[in-house]
Amino acid sequence: MLEDFRLAEKTVVTNLHWDLEQYENADSERMNIVLGAKDKKDRAVDPLTLIGKG
């Protein structure tokens, strides 16, 4: 889990060009939700929609 936080921090610092202070002051719960977002193709699918009942 600690490694996940480090990866999230690395992503923000390198891709958004934030400094560590900006990252530490950000709302961590919201940040984790945003960074955990998946592309539509990678999201879980309701199995009932595959058979036309969902």
C-alpha cells in the first residue's frame, strides 16, 4: 500500500509538475479517487449487460 502512495506521488510530481509541498497539501482522498480512475475499456462490466438483462 505504501508503494501505491509513492507511485501516486510520483505520477503527480512528474506528470502535473507539482512540487512535493503541493502534493502534500492536496486533498489525499480526492487525489486517490482521481488517480485511480480507469479508462472505460478497463472498467468492470456488469455481467448481466453481456446477456442483455442489465
